[in-house]
Amino acid sequence: MSGDFRNDATLYTNGTKFEYPGIKWGMSIDLNSCFGCGACVVACTAENNVSVVGKEQVVLAHEMHWLRIDRYFAGDENNPEVVFQPMLCQHCDNAPCENVCPVAATNHSSEGINQMAYNRCIGTRYCANNCPYKVRRFNWRDWNGADSFEGNLHDTADMNDALTRMVLNPDVVVRSRGTMEKCSFCVQRLQTRNWPRRKLVAR
């Protein structure tokens, strides 16, 4: 392999083979241990400032979870075995959601993370239509007061109270109405100063 691996590595093929396979983040979930308790969904919601929208919005298919738990049934029809599978963004190579965005709001990082630039998103929802895993969510309302300003405190007045806003994680951006949301692979944790891989960087 020629060239500098750290600078020239890529996730995309050069012709028919990977010339530089690249450095890529991955997540391992032990499906044999998962029994569908939903703790990961709650943790994801709290960590990433994902809005809790209420059952009225869920009935309208406006749920906001970045991570969901799918249930599959196997075995006897009268007494089936239930198998659980957490489903989140798969951060695909050559992701089908990336090439349909007209403003390039969703893109690929150099470390294989399918990321969102929320300030670019114009809410066409093309990416959600193209996602084979159906893990993208559209912000139908201003849940966290991101769009609120004096004189425009419509339905999120409580979120503009200083004490109430302390529930939000300061390391994660609060998304505004009309944008798409998705799993970020908790990139805020990958970028912390104590990240172990920084020790491996050549001096």
C-alpha cells in the first residue's frame, strides 16, 4: 500500500477494490443479551436531546426516537419466541440518504460516520424516503425552543426557562423545526479529549 494511510485513507472504492480501506467507527450489539428493555432508547434520548413528543404525536407517526427496538417472532405460532433487535443509523458506506439531499446536509465524515449539518437542512425528507432502515426523523414542531425568541414563544415557552433547559446536554446541538434528525453515533463522545486513539497518532 502506497501513500500515507492516515491522510489518504478513504471508505470509497477506487475502481473495483479498496485501495485505502480507511479508519471507520463501528458499534457491536450483542443480540443474544438484548431482551428489549428499552434502556438504550432512553439513554439515547437523554444523551442527544431527542424530544419527547407525547402519544398524540406518536399516533400521527411523528415519533422522534433515534434508536428503536424492533421485535421479530419465531417458532410456534401459538407460543412464539420473541427476538429483539435495536435499530439505529447504520452509517452506510455510499449511503443512499447522502446522494439525494439537494443541499448536501447529510454527508460522510473521514471516519465513516454519516453526519448531519442541521443548519443546512431544508426539510425535504428525501433522505428519510431513501433510508432502507427508516431511522431518520423529521422535526414537525419546535420541541426544544430552538426557534423561539421574544414574541414567538408559541408552544415551547417552558423550554426557554433557564432551569428547564438544564435537562439538555450542552455537548449536543438542539435541532429546530423543519429539519431531519438521525443517530450521530454519539460523535460528541468520540471527539472528547480523553479519546484513547489520539495516543496512536504519529508525532
